Amino acid sequence: MNVNSTKILYVLWGCPNKTFLFCILFFFSISIKANGNDINNYLQKINSYTRFVAPNASTEKMSSMHALAMPSTKVFGMESLSFWEKNKMSIAISGFMGIVLLMFIRLLIVDKIRKARKCERESIESYKSLINNMPIVYIRCEVKFDEDHIPVKLLIRDTNTIYKKIFYPEEEVIGKDGESINHELSFELLKYIRIALSERRSVTYHYFMEKKEKFFDIVISLSNQPGIVDLFFIESTELYTTQVKLQTANNELSLALQIAEIIPWKWDLVKKTIVCDSNKAFSFNNLNLDTEDPIEIPDTHYFAKVCKEDRERVQKAFTALKKGRTDKVKEEYRVLNTDGKHWKIDWVEVHAAVERKDSDGKPLTLLGSSLVITERKKRSES
């Protein structure tokens, strides 16, 4: 290696690791080619030498002894070298550099594999962190099937942190049969898992865990792995308690309104219908109503029972409310009513206000109530 080569190596030393290695390989490949050319030139010069005189005495003696037997024109030459003898240095250096190149390629592959495994570990850690930090219970189950491919058993494969707080420690359930942990819950889950598998969709149902005194909305989701289902338990105890309290309050309010003979109603001005309680003060026997649920009737039919003497005044009051000229309505009017046998006239007091408006301020729905005041009218007249 000459001085110039040494200078090149000195410059390459400051390159980054992989670039330096590549440059070294490139430099040596050029050197190998140059050295190989020098060796081949040298061998060609030797082969071109076809005559020589043996320098030692044995050769001279042999020449005198066989002078008569050998023609004077006989010459001696070197035997031709084999391919290996001619190129063994180039082959050796090329093989060495090939090994170095293969090691370099192997290092690159190992580095890529290491980075891929690192990314995979980070993804798994991120997934576990997400699952463990969820504010809901998560359970991954393996479904066991019978000969008819019907789910018959659940094996718990994984849970999250909140599961251990609400139910059981993780070491007590992983790998165990769900039936041995909670027979009732396992039976319910298998029933809905059959539905999810047959219809290929997620299933949600409501469940009360008596032992924990908690309500849950359970979501059954099919995994992309065969025979695996993901279960999400969303606690809804507070929501259920609130719904029960609200239903109780509505029942009490409805009872109070019924005792006071107050009839709440809602008038949809777009559909021109009125929703009211079927146990109303006005009789609509011609509608053949056999239900106690709220009913929806045309507004024209609702006010058709208003006596003619009061109808125009009531219509003007509601027109003013619908056009925004007033905020609420309070009117007393007479209606024609029946108990199924006899017709009679009742006095009704109505209160109404705008419930909802559109973007232009035009009323869409009215909310009101009607109260039968016939007895009060009789007392005031007497």
C-alpha cells in the first residue's frame, strides 16, 4: 500500500461507521484488482521465457553425458502454472472481503430485526397500558366448542387492572373456567356469545351482579383471532339508580296530576297533533281507544269539543301564542263531555306556553295542561 492509499484511509476514518465500512470495502476491492493485475503480469513474463542454460554443475554433467543422445537444439523450459497458482492471492483476498461483506450484511439484518422487535415491544406495552388504564372492566376469553360447534365453556386468558379491583385478583382467574368463578355470569355470557357468533356482530346486554350489588352493561365483541372474544363491563349502577329515581318521581307526579285532575299535553305545531294522557277529561269514544298510554290525536279533533260560544276566543288566544305576541296562555272555556251514557258540559282551565322554537324564532311545540274546574264554577255561581 503506497502513501496515497494511506492518505485515503486517513480521510475515510472520519466518515460515519457504516459509510466508512462501505468505503473500506470499495477501496480494498480496487487494491485487489491492482494487485491481481501485477501478479498476472509477473507470471506472464515468466512464461514468456522459453530458453535458459542450467547454472549448476549437474546440468552441465547431464549435458555432456547425453550429448550424443540429445539433439543440440533441445531446450529446457518452466512448467506452466495452474489457475490456483496464478490467482491464489486474488482468490484469498476476494474470499476474505466476501466474508467481511457477508458479516456486514448480517449486521444490517440483525439491526433491522432488533428495531422491529423493539417496535413490537413498544406496541405491546402501549396496548397493555391502554387496556389497564381503561375505566371499564376488560376480559379476554377463549371459547370452547362442543362437537356441534356450540359454545359450552369460557377460559379466561387476560384481564386488566380495574378487573382486579372490582372482581378477583388476576392470579385467581387466568387460565380458569369462567363457570368455576361465576356460574350465573358464565351461563349468561355463553347465551349471548352464541348470538354474537351466529350473527357475526357485537352484542350488548344489561346484567346485575348480585354478589357485588352492581349493574353492568356488558359488550361482547368478536376478536380477529378464532375462538377469542373480548368482554367489556361498563358499570351503570349510578345510571340505573338515577333512572329508577326518575321513574319513581314521574309515577308520583302522574299520580298527583291524576288526583288533581290535571291533564298535561304537548302540541306539535308542525305535525298538527296533540299528545296527551288517555285518561283525559275529554271523551274521544269515537276513536276507540283502549290504552292507558299517551296518545296522539289531531289538534282539530282535540278542540272540536270546545263549545261554539268559547271556541273563537280560545283559538285567538292560541294564535297569539303561536305568533309570539304573548308568552303564555290562560283561558277558561266549556267543553262537551260524556261519561258514556249522558252528555254534559264541563268547565276547563288551560295553561300553555311555547316549549321549542326554530332558528327563526317560530314556535314548533307548545306545552300545556288542562284542569277540570266544573265544581269550582258551580260554587262560585252559587
